[in-house]
Amino acid sequence: MSVKMYLGEEDRTMPLAAERQELILAAVRKSGMIRLIDLATLLGVTPVTVRRDVTLLADRGLVQRVHGGIALPHRAPVQPPSRQNVQGPFGAMTTRCLVGMVVPSVEYYWPHVIQGAQTAVAAAEGRLIMRASRWEDPAEDRRQIQALLDRGVQALLVAPTTTGEGALELLRWIGSLSVSVVLVERKPPAELVTLALDTATTAHAHGAGLAVRHLVTLGHRQVKLVTTSQSPTSKVLRMGWQEAVESLELPSHEGLDIEVPSYGASGWRQAYGEVLEHCRDFGVRALLVHSDREAIGLIERGQELGIGVPDDLAIVTYDDEIGSASDPPLTAVRPQKHRLGMIAGQLALAKHADVTGEWPVHRIELWPNVVVRESCGSSPPPDTAFS
């Protein structure tokens, strides 16, 4: 491919950004796919400049990033080698597939998701290889994903960093991979609205709304939200809590959104005591708490202060990892973690098996369930001061 073909005999000076991007589109339309290094030569610019232009075009949905280059987003499919398939909920699924999974933690919440994915892959006679990254660390996410690609995985289940420095570039890279990818409990941010990645997520905001509504049906008109800053779920739970308060036209909840240390961390006892004393002083008799361990800590601290659950205070926890082991057992909003992992695995195997080139992007969202136990009682306590 000649530079002269695109830039002409007389003018080989570096074109402006808009001109470069038009030339890039022309080149990819002509060849179907083109390497970044060839684009740099074609345009007479540095690889950094080419990558910047390609990023802008990919974010607008005009090209698709592939390993080492770009292609048209709707090019004709390349027929892969024949595979043995088995039928699944999303169509035919590849059997005997090596599937990689990268999660931010193997403690609390994620083990159930991993087990669900393993169930789906094993049912298709495949193998799941799991690696743990770190919260909010895109460089580590990429390192672990690359290690799985080097291992030869044919499909990926990934819970990558989606906010902060480096997250957008990480997601663009993930979107360019040639293997089947499903994001688990993650969605591309608004900046990457055309990034064609499948997702399987929990409707956490809706779950918070279900908790508020359950407490309102029991007669409560104020529901304090108690979260920890360590959990990335806290932000979306706060959104769901606020939306429910507004849609139900409840009285002002200003000052009822509280962050506390994790149960057992330094200062937890004093912080939890302050939350309970605030409830007592202002007549707040219902709490939505994320997560179970913090709810258990509040019950423990309440017993020390003479504030009983559910007699004086109703509590709904979010997650239900260990809610049934509380005293009293906790009413809980329970995300369908095992089922979510299964669906993500089935989706990745079905996408890998697709040979039509017409696979639609799937954005699957599961609602959590409310599990009613003893921590809310059957009705609110009388509108009097705590005993």
C-alpha cells in the first residue's frame, strides 16, 4: 500500500487529525484490516499518533480494534475451525473449551460467582482457569488476562477495573481481543458506549430499592443507609436507595447516608455506636446495611447499648453471604451470584461457538431476591424513644 496513493505525489507533510482519521478509514475500507505499524508508515507519523487516532475512531464505533491493528466493525466473518458443540440457553456452546477467569478477589462474594462459572464450563466438558487480580488496578488486570491468553484460553470471563486512570485503555484492549469475552459484574462506562462487549451483571441499585420497599411495607418512613468505603458496590447501592426514597416520596433522608469502617477494623466499635445513637436520637428505626458483617457488627454493638433488633431497630443486609448466621437471622437482599457465574460462562461458550458473525451484544442483568428472616420483625416498633 503506497503513501502516494493516499497523500499524493506533491504533499507528504503530516496531515491534520481529521484528515489522518479519514485516511485511516479509507485504508481499512480498502483492505478490511490493517496493522497499526503499517498505518504509521502510510501516514508518515509516529505509532503514538496512530494509536491516538485509532482510539478515537474505535470509541466512535467506526473501526474495531484487533490484535496489532484495526478492522471494519462489521466485516465478513472468518470461518473458524469446526468445533463440537452442545446446546445451551444462548444457542450452541463450544465443548472442551479452555476458559480463563479474572476476578478482583477470591474472598467474599466472588467464590460463588466463580463456582457458578465453573459449573457451566464443566457441564460443557471444558476447563476453567481462574486468576485473581486486585481492586482498581488496571495494570494487574491486564497482566493476569495476558497470562491467560498466553496459556491458550479460548474465552474469558473478566471483572476489570472500569473507573480511574488506565481503565479506558484497559477496556479498549479487552475489546480488541480475538477470544470470546464476557464482563462479569462490570459494564463499559459511558465514554465507551460503542464497545461491543457482552456483560452479565446484578441489578444492585434495584436490590437496594427492594430493601427500602420492604421496610416501607412494614410501616417505616425513614431508612438509613450504612455502607463501607471499601466496597465498590456501595456507590450503586446508594443510587438505588436514593431513587427509592424519591420515588416513594418519603420524608427527607438528608444525613441518613453513613459510611463506617469494616466490622473488626480499627475504630469500628465507636463508629457503629455513633450510628446507633444517631438512630435513637432522631427516631430512625430501619437500616439498610452493606454488607452482612457490618450488619452483624451493628447488632452486636446494639446489644451492648440496649438497642435490640428487631424490637427497637429493623435491619436489612445486602449480600446474604452469612446473614442466616446472625442473631437474629438477617433479612437480606441476595444477589444471584452462582447463577450469574453460570450465565456468564454459558454466554462466553455460546459466543465462542458462533460462526455467523451476527452475534448480538448481550447485556444481561439479574435482579436480586429479598430473603425475609427475623431482623425486621413484622411491624415497626412504636414511635417512642428506645428503652
